[in-house]
Amino acid sequence: VVRQLLTESVFLALIGGVLGTLFAYWSMGVLLSFAPVDLPRLNEVHLDGFALVFSCVVTMLTGLGFGLVPALQATKVDLTLALKEGSQSSGSGRSRARLRNTLVVAEVALALVLLVGAGLLTRTYANLQKVDLGYKASQVYVCRVMLLPTKYPDSQARINFADRALEQLAAKPELRAAAFTTGFPHFGAPGFWLDIEERPQADNSRLSFVNGSAVTPDYFKVIGNQLLSGRWFNDRDRENTARVAIVSEQLARQFFPGVNPLGKRIALVRRDAKREWREIVAIVADVKQDSAAQATRPAVYIPFPQNSNWSDFMPVVSVREGAPNPTPAVAAAIQKVDPGMPIDRSMGLAADFNAYSIAPQKFTLSLLGVFSVVALLLASLGIYGVMSFSVSQRTNEIGVRMALGAQREDILRLIFVQTARLVGAGLIIGIACAFAGSRLLGSLLFNVSPNDPTTFAII
């Protein structure tokens, strides 16, 4: 009897193992397509032989282990009672029923925990998509160029190159606008040590490090940044004119609380501790420098001709509606000025950089989503299997109840209450586990609490 039951159990496990292997092979490529490109050793991920053997062994042991227990229980049946009609409610039968019910409760609880995690990440991903980046990422392309020190040894040479290159870029019909910058979101920015005129100048410990970039006048037009007050940079902001700066809304809020910063002076402190004082001429909307999920940092912008000490900077262009990738046009324009100029041949769309920055949340959401669906499917099958078996075991009882006048609704209510108890117990345990486990996702969540009541209620 044990051999027969174990054979059936192992055979079912083998079928499941084969189907699972096929599903793993099919789904691996799908899951990897959601993985962040900087995931270590991503190119080495494949259907590993060792992992496959390990999974097959675990599948066989599962079939043997979970098949052996009911098989041994089946050999302990009292033959006299088993041959009598209606004997299914023996003590061993109730014990087996409790084991089945416990497994179903555990499946429901596990499914709820995984679904809550997937729900929290779904809300996070939706929140990240709504974040105002401060620029029009869908229309902006950026790359990097490097000026050779032998050809461009001083600031004036670099300024002349930028002016001539921008003239060539402005002549390209597919480009709406073009600019140069020394820093761009997701590319990093050099940054500055900042001092405020009202603070003690001798106290260098009071300096603050802020994001900073040197930009050409059309930079803000290219990225679609909003001017909140003041004026843009213009062609009169040159190397030999009054030093000016544009600050972000976050910088104004942080360093000038309750005060209009326009006309105030700030200093960009050099390595030799000398201060270069500049007048604030405008406030612009904040730009997300790293990712939509990270806090906005204060930023300051200065005219490129007034700080052209960098040998590498970035052409930033916005394209007209329906225009193709602008890489060939940008490369042609720059190399018309300097045929030997090395240039990055792949201009990246700013929207792609933003998508890359939230790739970890998307990948984790994908994994949890798959696991959640599988867990929910297993819980559904478990509930169906247990209830179907329970109803078949109670056929005689149901017949007696109906013979004594029970209606169809009474029988349905009887079975539904039994099912609801299992699901309810699983929900209570699952909610407790989800409350404790959801905090592990804290670093991946954005604008949603780990114990968000709406997510818990929906799940």
C-alpha cells in the first residue's frame, strides 16, 4: 500500500518538476529583461546544471516526504471501522484534516505576505512615475566630449570652442535647442563649496557642499526648466563681466529661509580657500540629480564663460517632434569645429537615464510579482483541494441534512463558513507577518509607508 501511494506521489512530483523546469527556462529571459544593467555578473545568469540538479533532488524529496506521511497514515486505518459506512470521521481522519487545513492556512499567509510586498512596490513604482524631475526627459539627449589639453590649454580656448560648436548645432534643423553643461542628472555634477555673504567668512567649517554646474545660456531652455523669478543667463555674462549665479528653489529655501535671495551674494570657494563672490540673478525649479526616489539637493548654476576650467563637458540637445536620434547631427556639428575631437557616439535619452535610476524597484517588483502570483495560485489550489476532499468526505452527512429539510443555501453556507475559517486564519497570520516583513522593503519604497493601510486592505 505504501509503495503504491509513494509511486503516485513521486510521479506527480516528477510531472511538476518537468513543468517547473520548462517554466524556469521560459521565464528566465523575461525576468532578466527587467534586471538593472549594473546587476553584478548579470551576463553569467543561466539555467545552471547544479541548480537544476538541486531543484530536482528537492522535488523528489518533497514527493517522498509529503507522500510518505499520508501513506503511513493510510496503513493505520481500523479495518472494521473503515468498512462501515460513514466512518470517515475517525480520529486519524480528523488528524489528517487538521494537517491539510494547517497547510492551507500557511499557503494563504505566505501568499498575503508576498502580495503585500508586491502591492507596496507597485505603489512605489506608480509614485516614482509621477515625480516631477524638473526637466523634460522625453525630449532631451545628452552625451560627453573631452577637450584635449594640448589643443585647449586655457579658458579662452575652451570658450571659443563652445561658442563655435553651439553655432553649428543651432543650424541643425532637427534640433530645437542646444547647450553645454559640466553636469547633468544621472551623469553627476562637479559641485561647489558654498558660502553665504551674511555668514562668517573665516569659518570654513560653515561651508556647504552643493550640486553645481557651469552652463551655457540656452541650457535651461533645452531641458525645459522653469524660471521662478529673476532672469536667465545671456550672452553678456562673459568672463570679464560681473560674476552671477542662478540657484535652485531648494537652495533658496534652505539657505535663505523667508528671504528673497535675488541680489544676495554667494561665494564659490576654491581649493586655495579664496572666495569668488557672485550675485544671485534667478531662482529655477529643482531638478532631480540622481533619481526620482532620492531627495532633491540644493544646486547652483554659473555661466560657462565665467568658469570654463573643465576639459570635459556635455552637449545637451532637445529634438523636434518626430526627429530621429540626434547623435549623427551632434557629432557632425562638433567635428566640423574640431575634426579630431573624440566624442561619445551614443547620445542617451534623459528619460532612459531616469528609467535606469528606478530599475532596482522595477526589478524587485517583477520578482515579487511573479512569486506572489505563484503563491496565490498555490493557495487557491490548496483551498480547492482541501474543500473538495472535505465535501466528498461529508457526502453522507450532507445527504442526511438535506433529507431532514436543509436547503441548498444551508449547505453552501456550511461549506463557505468552513472555507472562510481557513482563509481568515491565513489572513490573520499573514497580516502579522506582513507587518513585520514589509519593513525590510523600506529602502525600496517611495512616498508609501511599509504598513500602508490602503495596500493591506486591497490585498
